[in-house]
Amino acid sequence: MESLNKSIITTNLDKMLNWARSNSIWPLTFGTSCCAIEMMMATGSSHYDLARFGSEVVRVSPRQADVLIVAGTIVKRMVKPLKMLFNQMMEPKYVIATGSCTISGGPFIYNSYTTIRGVDKVIPVDVYVPGCPPRPEALFWGILVLQKMIKKNSLIKSTNNKKPVLAALPEGIMLEEIHDEMKKVLMNKKYL
């Protein structure tokens, strides 16, 4: 009887469910260009070992995925399939935007009418992982940030306090500053 008492752990149901959900994130990848090839293929290799984070089961069906990892340039033709995949995912669902093309359109926004200026214009983004292309370690950092977000949220109480997280930016840089800087660049007559 004493050995039974030593092995009992007490916790609340919310913390236990969030712990289980955060340690078994099943991603669905949506890769359209070089980020998908360079960064996501390297992340799945044995050298980096994505299995350490409980995310090695990359799903091919949106109905089985928890997080949508978007990598690459999003053009207007891809908006409808992207929204369809996002809407087919079960709740709770999360989005990680990787690469500068996904986050802001990258260098393709100049003199182009087809490039979407950020995937957050199409679907809500939870974690941003900047880079061109981001290193596999940056994606791991984004997954760790998402795990912390999941552990903080309440699954039982229906609170929706999802806010985007800039995973790999230096301290002191805010999302509003990035948007303001992009507006200044876009308003420059040289690019109009």
C-alpha cells in the first residue's frame, strides 16, 4: 500500500490535457517554394530528429493534423486551397508561418500583383519563424513556442486568447514596427 501512495500524482484535468496535446503536435505541411525544400526537408532528416518534440508524424490529411506549417510564397491562386485545408483541420488548430515569403511576401511583393503580402491576411497565424530560409533550429524554436502556448491555454474553459508570437526575432522588435517599415518601403515611389 505504501508503494501505491508514493506513485500517485495529482493534477487538474486541464493541465494534463494541455501537456498531452503540447507533446504530440502533428503537423500538416503546406510548402510552395524553397523554404519547403531547404528547411522542412532538413528538419525531417535524422540529423535534426523532429521526433524529440513529438512532431515526427507529418500528416497528409488536414483532419488528422493539429498545426499547419506554411512555408514559401503564397500567391492568389493558393489562397482558396490554403483556406480549405485550414478549415478542414479539427479544433484546436494552430498555424506556424515560416520564412520571409510566407510572413511578408518576401522579395516577390515588388512589381508583382499575385503575391499575398503575408499569410496572416488569409488565415490566423500563431507563431512566426523568420528567415530566408529559416534554419531547422528556428522551426524547432517555433514548435517549442507553440508548445508553451498550448500549455498556457485552457482547453476546458473556452477562452480564445491566441496572439501571434514572433519566435526568432531579437528582443525589442515589435510586429507593428515591422508592418510600419514595410509600409514605408511599399509607399516609396521607386516601387510603385
